Amino acid sequence: MKPDSSLQNIALRLEQIHARITAAAHRAARHPADITLVAVSKTHSPDHVRAAVAAGCYTFGENRVQEAAPKIAALQDLPRRPRWHMIGHLQRNKARLAVELFDLIQSVDSLRLAESLNQHAHDLGRRVPILLQVNVSGEVSKEGFALPGGIANHAAYAQLSTEIERILTLPNLEVRGLMTIPPLAEEPEASRPYFRLLRELRTDLARRWPQANWRDLSMGMSDDFEVAISEEATIIRLGRAIFGER
Ligand SMILES: *Cc1c(COP(=O)(O)O)cnc(C)c1O
């Protein structure tokens, strides 16, 4: 049976998900506390967010600035402000608003966008945490810095390295790691090679730029988060598993 999108089951589903995260972490000899669950609330109402907050969830993901802005505004009265992550493609004309709204921008996918975010962060007197979204599959529909095949793709990696070198000099951005979206698949295990490529990239970046922070690996969604945890994901992004079908 497909999960429905009503509010009633959110707490129950979150409880089951936390149990699965804990089990997957233990299988990988990891601490569950090192894995941040982002509840992807795109297309869902502020009341869905409230239900998740009531069940102890404090980090939410949105993929469109225009949708997130009124939702975040409608939730100002919460006793504790949730953390909001931008996980969708960001147009540069929305960069300023994104800097104002989000605690982490996971979907930085070009040098130009990074430079734009840096400028707005400077103007707003802020330092913005970001992840670099990397497309390790080569699937054309996916956003992200193109690195099909991962670090073995020397030409693409040389290009990416030049851009990373530049991004790391931007004073109002704080790089914290990498994000990826694997191709849609039937089997959770089909995502593993892509998660592994991202993990290997992180290891290599940490070796080459040890002064930067490469801690976070944002990978894993409703259908493959346990595989992602076994490949060292520190952030998993779950929509349907929490809120039901969109
Ligand atoms: C929608 C979305 C998710 C959540 O997907 P589910 O399959 O609902 O878990 C995760 N990451 C990104 C970037 C998304 O756009």
C-alpha cells in the first residue's frame, strides 16, 4: 500500500524511519547522531511541517524558493525555528532570497551561482553554508557540477577542481561538503555506485584541500537512504517516506 499524504501518519512514519536510520547506522558501525534527517516538505502544507515538528523533526528541505518563502513565513510562530535546506536548482535571480531564507544551500551547481550567493551573503552581512551538488552519473536531466564517472574522469575532474579552487576563496560562503541525486531506479542498490563515487570524491577533495570542510555527504532519498548510510551519508533527504506520495 502506498503511504497516503494525510497528517495522521507523519509521527508514526517518522518513528519507523528513525528506527531504520539507527539500524542502518549500526550495521555500518556508525553513530545515528551523525546522520541528519531532512524532511522534504516540497508540495506539502505548513500543517504537514507542523505535524513533523510536533513529532520532533527540525530540519526541512524545499526545492523552490517561491514555494518555500510563504511556507517559512507561515511558520514564524513555531516555538523553535526549524532549519531550512535548499535542495533544488537555484536561479541566480533568486539567490538573494535564498540566502535570506535557508540555513544550508545544498544545491550549488555552478561557479557563477556560488559567486552570486557570495555577493548577496556579503551584502547581507552573512556567511552562508553550502554543499556542492555533483552529478556523478552523467544523466543529462540532473543539475550539478558534471563529473560523470567520478574522479576517474580526469578531464571533468580537472575542470571541477579549477572551479572548486575558486569557490574556496569566496569569503562569505562556507563549503561543508557534497550533495548528489542518483538516477531514478527500481532497486535501492542501483544507487550505490553513485553514492560511492561521491564518497570517493569527498575523500580526494579532503586530501587536496584539507583546510576546507568536506564533512557532509548529502545523499539518499526515500527509497535508498539505507544504502546511502552504508556509504557514509551524513544527510539524507526524505519526502515520500515521511509525508506520503506527492
Ligand atoms: C524531492 C526530493 C527529495 C525527496 O525525494 P523522496 O523520493 O520524496 O524522498 C530529495 N532530494 C531532492 C533534491 C528532491 O528534490
